[in-house]
Amino acid sequence: MNRHPAYLLLGVAAASFFSSVAFAAEPDWRAEAIAMLKRDFQSMGQASYERIHEDDLQTLCNKFSNTPPEKVAVQMMAKQQKTVKYPADGQLMGDWKSGEKIAQSGRGFTWTDEPGIPVGGNCYNCHQISPKEISYGTLGPSLFNFGKLRGGPSVEMQKYAYTKIYNAKSYNACSNMPRFGHVGALNEQQIKDLVALLLDPESPVNK
Amino acid sequence: MKNTGKLAPHRAGSAVLLAAFLAAAALLPLTAHAQTAVVEKDAATLEFERFRAEMEEFGPSGLWEDKGEQLWKTARGPKNASLEKCDLGLGPGVVKGAYVQMPRYFADADKVMDAERRVVWCMVNLQGFKEEDLTKSPFAKEGQDTPEQTSLITYIAAQSRDMKIAVPQKHPKEIAAYKIGKEITGYRAGPYDFSCLSCHGEEGKRIRMQNLPNIASSTGALQAFQGWPGYRMTGGVMLTQQWRMADCFRQQRFPQPKYASDAITALLTYLTVNANGQVYKGPGIKR
């Protein structure tokens, strides 16, 4: 590079000038989209209008197209991790059989769902889990042999699985997976049962 | 099947087949629910595919096409006018090819409108129907009469059968609708943090056994556009793209989008422009 520093500076100044002009000319489509969504949605059944608003985490994921800079992501994950409430009795694993039922159900939270009914885990919608169920989705990774591949139900693994189900954003700031415990979709016992489905050596997942 | 209207002779035989199909279709969900074994579920899927293939031979949507054509051409409403002066973008009364060139900007409304929104606009402005009456219960429900605009849309869509999708992106508001629609697809909110792209943003993904088109790709967008308006076997009703978009938001756990609103038009603009250049096969059948 033989260019004189002054030319270089001039070039940078010109580039930033033109890019700022271009930036100003391009409308803020995200802001326009949000304004439109706020105008065009309405409460229906239990799906109240307020759901159209982003929470802090959703705002950051949406702004950064689900890939926030690492510094931001670390802060987001720390904040989400703090929301996780662990069982007072210290027990993290319940009954895998009831976990399987919860994993099968995809009901809850839509405007056609009856409010107050137990919400399903929606797990098979996105994951392979027990080999007996072949109607499984592929949006998430396969969880077949989850415990077996991780050396069984160690306390660390139980805590990981419990945390992941309670608030998936604790480990991946903009994970596709809902925050089932955080939003009150699944209660403590339901999460324990799902942890058992994944980690209990007797669960078909680990056979 | 209340809205059969006048059956064209070539469709009389189809009606018999349709009745047989409907009886079988009514049994299908029972089979799927009662038997959880893997093999039988697969058989149900295969059975459905076989029915779909047979159904597509003649298409149950023909019944609504006929009804829609009647509605289009008959003087009705407080102003006792037909819709033959309704401009779907290619000039007053031109229906041929209009469906695959919407959403588009309409100067008289100063808005970008998708086909269904435009029909509602024409029914209100040309025929004098009340907008609130048309938007109160805009989608077909099992055991009830099909809304008139659904039949009209089916007729209009059928007039674009086998034509290339060519949605314009010239007017600044058409471009804005696309850009905003794109933003909406990525907007995560609600209790489950879902956006359209949570399910429709990658190639080759499924929910359970249901394949999910990636609406950002041109082949995926076509898949999402194709087959609508469609005869939906669940409930045995004719439904439109407006319904489809609303039902996606329902499953996203969002609140309900208003019928014929800017947001749905923006989303349909994004989706349909992405499918530009490919051939639309006309009203279809959906599971």
C-alpha cells in the first residue's frame, strides 16, 4: 500500500459519508414491520394482544437475526440462566413414562386451546426421542440415546437437561427452542419427568 | 356441500366420486387416532396420498369455482352491481391471470392488496356490502356456508391456472410490502419465541411427519403458495391464503391477525414474490 495516509483518510471519510446517506435513505423496515404488527393483530381466546410485543431477549435475537455478537450473547445467556428455578427438594429426575406423555402432547397456548389445560411439551414436534415413535420432527437434534451417549444420569447431566428445558436460552442465546419453564408452560414436575425420559437408564430413549 | 350451484356436466360424475371420497376422508382421522402403531400411521399417510392423487384428477374446488363465477357476474348488494367492473390489477373485469399478479398496488385504494383483500374492497366499494359484515367470520367452518369471498377467490385463482407467477415490484409501496413482509417472517415473539422462520427458514425440516417449506427460497415459497385456495380435508372446507397465514400465527402462539390487513398482505407479498417465475397450478387440495 503506497497510498498517502491523507488520501486514505479522505477515502474513509467519503465512504462513511456515502454509507450514512445510503443508510438514511433506506427506511427502517424492522420498525415499520413492528408498527404494522401492532396495528394489525388482536386478542383472540387466550392469545392476548400483548403477545405481539417482544421481551428483552426477543428484541436482541430479532435485531441480530439470531446471531448476536459474542459479548452480547454471553450477557443474554447469563440473564436467562438466572430465571431458572430448581426444585427445592433437589430432585431433578421424575418418571420417564409420564415424561413420554408430556413429550407427545403439542397442545396449549394457541387461541383455539382451552385456557388452563395442562400444556404439552411439544417435544416430538421437533425431536426424535424414543425409537418407538417414528412420527417425529427434525427442527431440533435427535435425542435418541441422550443419556447413554452422555454416560448416564450424572447430577451434572440432570442439571443440564433440566436447565435446557426450563430455559433453552441459558445455553444458546437465540435457540429455536421455547423457554418452557420460564414462560410457565411446563411446571417443575413435568420438567422432571422429561429429564427422566432423556436420562433414566430404563427409558426407551436409552435402550 | 351447500354451495354447489349449477354443476357443469363434466363435473356431475365427479360429484359422485367426491361423495365417496368425503366418506373415506371422514374415516381417515379416526384411523390415524385410533391406531398408534407405526406401520398403520404410515398406511394412513399413503392412503391420503392416493386420495390426493385421485382428487387432483378433477378437483373438488370446481364446485366453488362455479359458485364464485356466478357471484362475480351477478348484480348483488345494496348497490345492485356485479363485480365485472372490479379491477384486479389488469383492468376492470379482467380475471384471467390476475391471481398470479397479486399482491399489487391499487391506486384507487392507495394500498397494496392481495387477491382476497381486493375482492373484499370491490364488494364494499362496488356492491355496497359492509366491510364489518365481510370480516366478521371470513373463513369457512365445518357445517356452515362458505363465505362468498372464498368462492370468489377460488374462481379468480382458477383463472390463473397453469400461469406463471409474476407479482410486480415496481411501485414503492409494493417494494415496501415485500421488505416489511420479510421482516415479519423473522419477528420472534409470544410465549414460545416463534417466528415464521422458526419452522419455515431451513430446507428439509419437518414438524412430526409434516414437511416444512423454506419460504425464503424460491422452491419453498412456491410450495407454500401452491394449492391455495384449497379444499382442506380436515373439516372438509374450502380455505384461502388469508386463512393459511392466520393459522400459522395461531400455531406460532401469536394473537390473531386481522382479516385482510396490511400485515397479511405484506407477508403474502414476500411469499409470492419469492415464488415469481414459477407456474401456479390452480386451486388445490390440502390435508
